[in-house]
Amino acid sequence: MAPNDAHTALWPAPCASGAVDATVHVPGSKSVTNRALVLAALASEPGWLRRPLRSRDTLLMAGALRTLGVGIEEGVGPDGSGEAWRVIPSGLRGPATVDVGNAGTVMRFLPPVAALADGPVRFDGDPRSYERPLNGVIDALRVLGARIDDDGRGALPLTVHGGGALEGGPVEIDASSSSQFVSALLLSGPRFNQGVEVRHTGSSLPSMPHIRMTVDMLRAVGAQVDTPESGGEPNVWRVTPGALLGRDLTVEPDLSNAQPFLAAALVTGGKIVIPDWPARTTQPGDRLREIFTEMGGRCELTEYGLVFTGSGAIHGIDVDLGEVGELTPGIAAVAALADSPSTLRGVAHLRLHETDRLAALTKEINELGGDVTETSDGLHIRPRRLHGGIFHTYEDHRMATAGAIIGLAVEGVQIENVATTAKTLPDFPDLWTGMLGA
Ligand SMILES: O=C(O)C1=C[C@@H](OP(=O)(O)O)[C@@H](O)[C@H](O)C1
Ligand SMILES: C=C(OP(=O)(O)O)C(=O)O
């Protein structure tokens, strides 16, 4: 296959011939894996990461840290079970070049790490990465003492001139375009001379569960973090300087990547079991239990995992997805097949994700005969009888899985570049056909 063929290749989305009934082992969480890699790289002793996600975004993170001198070795975990990465921290080195691909976690979480390296670190990535906002991280790092060369747009490409250490201290940022600005500064904060105090000054802050994930994971490796939720000031997070422990962490399944499979139960009136669904988690995908129940399903969380059953009916929903924006494409796909209209709110920042997700969902669902309109901060979706056609994906993994959900119920849907799911879920086509064949 010529290099570009994958981008235009069409994958006939399988139509479900009946109710699905399958157990799907969903690979590890992207957000947990990439935070764990950063924290392990900044620790003062080696650590283990069990069942890490191996996808484009996490391999880019691991590759970048290796380029900076961190050891990341393949192995089995300390108890001999499961695949694992052993992470061996070392002095962070420049000069180095980091390819961020189109991974928000890599482009936002690593510039603060690079500021601790002892030389220049150049950041570059996919064309879309040049359009995704990074100003919150760049401006904050400058205030905290870093030297950065960029072209003044507040985006990639750029070079962080690591000085071996960073002063740190208080900083104000507007993180209304991405919660990852806050997470990025907190994750490296324990290694700054004065730690860091991040004050969010913007009008809104999306994806709070992801900030909670950052705080929980920092605390799990010994960092002291004060948050608005632990009695601190509203919109202020404080990380005390200190050494981080090397831990043995098992990565939870990616609950946002469980979404298309749960949606399949909803769309076909079937049953899906997701083993190892955590009883307590900061992953935004946990909200699917509530959202997909409201849309017509039923959940049971057992010791084995989540059992989710569709009733055959799919109801529309009026919901603010600001905290769980990455679930929007999958919810929009289900909503397009529902028995009543839906309004998805609070997700204006999705215009700056892998693609402009509000525009892409509107265009692609409408080209299959749908009736979707964009609002200032979301989508109105009025279900219509849909027909087959090409579902373009704009190099967005969640567009591809959204198209596959629609394809379950609509004959003749062809997904462009299904390989783009490899950003976070490389086995998607096999897992999907396996689920249908089960
Ligand atoms: O920190 C993280 O791991 C993420 C935070 C969110 O980013 P935004 O706040 O930019 O939406 C989310 O959408 C993204 O998929 C992962
Ligand atoms: C927005 C997403 O990714 P990123 O980490 O690249 O921001 C996503 O996975 O939906």
C-alpha cells in the first residue's frame, strides 16, 4: 500500500445482523498511561507500568521520554503477570527532538518536562498539531522561568531551551481551551524549585475529571497537591516541590474507548460485558453508565466488570458534556439513531480537538441523511432515516468509531481511514468484528 492509501482507504462498517452479545477486553487508558509515563520519568527511582496502552499516542510519549534519556524497557511486572514497562528515570538530556504526532497529552505534558532537561528540546508534530492551542503552556512556562523559541502563535513547532532546572512558583493561565494546560503544569510541578501554583482565570474549564486524574496520580506517587476540592481556593492548584516515588501501577481499561462497544449494545438491543471496569475512577468514560442508561440501556457493575444491556429503544438526551468532551462523537452517533432529538452542550472546545469535531460530526451525519445543526457550544441532533455513504474521519479516532456505531444500524456506511483509530485503540477493527462475530 502506498503511504497515503491508508488515509483514503474505505472500511465497510459491518451492519449488525442481530443483538450483540459479547465480552470485550478494552486496552488500557491513554490518559492514565501517558500521565504514568511522565510521572515515572520524573521519579527518583524506577517504577513499573502494567498493562500500558500501546497506541500511537502512548508510543509517541514513550519514544519522546526515551529521547530525553529515560529508560523504558519491556518486561513482565514484578509479580510475573502481564506485560509491563519498567521506567528508569535519569537526568533529562537535550539536544533532542520530540514528535508529538497529534497527541494533546504529548504536546502539552512534555514542554514542562523539557524545561528540566539540560539542553534544547525541539517539538514538532502532525499538521493539525500546529493548530491546537498550546499558549497556556508556553506563556506559563515563560513566567515560571523557561526560555522558549516559537513563532508567536502560541502553538507548535517550538523549542524549549532546558536549563537543567526550573524556578516554578505562581502562575495564572486561561485553560478554557484545554484542561491539559493545567494538568501539564501540575505533573512536572513537584520537580520545579518552588513547585507550582496554577490559577485558572478563564471563563470555564473543561474536562475536570482529567484534572482530578492528574491530581490523584500525583498524590499516588507521593506529591503534595492542594486543590479547590480539598479546601483550597476556587480555581487554584498548588503542588509542593519534592521527590516522586517509583510505583507499580496497573493501567485501567480505557473507558472512553469502551464507548463504541457499549453503544453497540444500545443500538442493537444486545449485551456487552467490559471486564475490569473500575469501581472507582477519575476517567470521564465512567459517566457513560449514567448517560447510556438515560439513552435506554441498563448497567450492572459487578466484581468482574460492567454488564451493559440495551433495551432495543434509544432515547434522545439533553446533556452538558463539558466535563466529558471526548465522549461527544460516540454520543452524537447514538443520538442520530434515537427515537427523539438530542442537545449536546458545553463542548465548544471540541472545535480544537483532533479535528473540529462539531463541524465534522454535523457534516458527516448530515451526508448520510441526518439533521444535525451546530450551536455555539454543541450540537442539536434530530434523528432521521439514514442511508449509506462515505463517513470521512479527518484523522480523528473518535470520528472513526462514531461512524462504526452508525454503520451497525445503517447499511452501506464506509469509514474512511479506520486505521486512524490507532491513535488510542489500534485493535479497533478486530475488536469490532470480533464483537459482532461472538
Ligand atoms: O488530560 C487528558 O488526558 C485529556 C484531557 C481532555 O482534553 P481537553 O481538556 O483538551 O478536552 C480530553 O479531551 C483528552 O482526550 C484527554
Ligand atoms: C481530545 C482527545 O485527544 P488529545 O489527548 O489528543 O487531546 C481525544 O482523545 O478525544
